Amino acid sequence: MTSLTPEQYKQKMQRRKQVQEQRVSQAAQEKGLIIVNTGNGKGKTTAALGMVMRCLGHGYQVAIIQFIKGAWEPAEKAIFSKWGEQIRFHALGEGFTWETQDRDRDIQKVYEAWNLALNFIRNPDFKLVLLDEVNVTLKLGYLKLEDLLVGLDEKRVDSHIILTGRGAPSDLIERADLVTEMKMIKHPFREQGVKAQAGIEY
């Protein structure tokens, strides 16, 4: 990096500030977003839950529908219960597919979760709906992509939907407003045999 004098640094930061202020002034539109967190790295649900916390902090009502993961009681369910009626948390899966080993029942549970999710998507009281691991259900063929896309069309203009999970299909990525891909560089389970730990994985 080129060494700058204090005056040169100040001028550089002033130019950067002007550019940033211009960008902010041009971004005047508000709209509800379709947000996709995908990729093979850790942190997709965690990032989504950060947005849940922000919405709760603003006093908005939030719904979380967990597909697949319902076989255990995640710590976030315990903490979110303290918000009472401001948040609805439903873990409706029965575990990962290698645990359940019953495709027909998995599909049934996924559609139970999806129909409940649609109720929240249509409900004007809910600002944010998190569909956790829904991308996995699409990848496995449990939830039809066309059903999901039709459901997203019912989203109100001022509400947000977050869809998490690996393998988000290209049509969903195209529909989304914000897409983040988590890339795994290292993982302690794979490299070191470290088991899932409280506070980190659940």
C-alpha cells in the first residue's frame, strides 16, 4: 500500500464519503425482499437469525418455519420464546433424510410446513418469514419448485422472506433480490473430527 500523508489520506476519505453519500441518496426505494442464503458453508441459518433479531428489535412480527430440522430443540427456539406473540417458531421436520428414511412421510411433513408458511406469507401482520432449510427440500424434490415460486408471488410488497439451505435452484436465485453464498474453507468436523457443539451449531 502506498504511504499517504495525513492530508492525502483526508482528501481520499473525503472523496470516498462523497461517492458513498451519492449512492445512498440515489437508493431511495423501499420494498420487501426475497433473500436467499445458500452454499456449502456454515452460517446460512445463523445469518438469517441475525435478520430475525433486527426485525424483533424494530417491533415487527416474525415467523420461522424450520423444514427438516425439527427432530431437535435448537437453542434459538428457547431464546425466541421470550418474545411471546411477536414471533412464531415452528420446527416441523423430523430430522435429516438419513435419519427418517421415509420419503413419503418426509414429503408430507414438508408440505405441512409449506402450507403453514403460506399462512404467514399471506398474513399482513408478519414483516419477516424465515423458511429455514427450504432449499434442501427443493433439492431433494420434496417441495416442488413451482409451488414455492407461486407462493412467493403471494408475498406482500412490504414483507421479507428469507430462504436458507444448500443447493438453491437457479430459478429461485433469479427471483431473489439478495443472494449470499456461504463457501466452506475449513470445518472442524471434517478436518478435526470435532462434534457439533452447543452455542456453535445448535
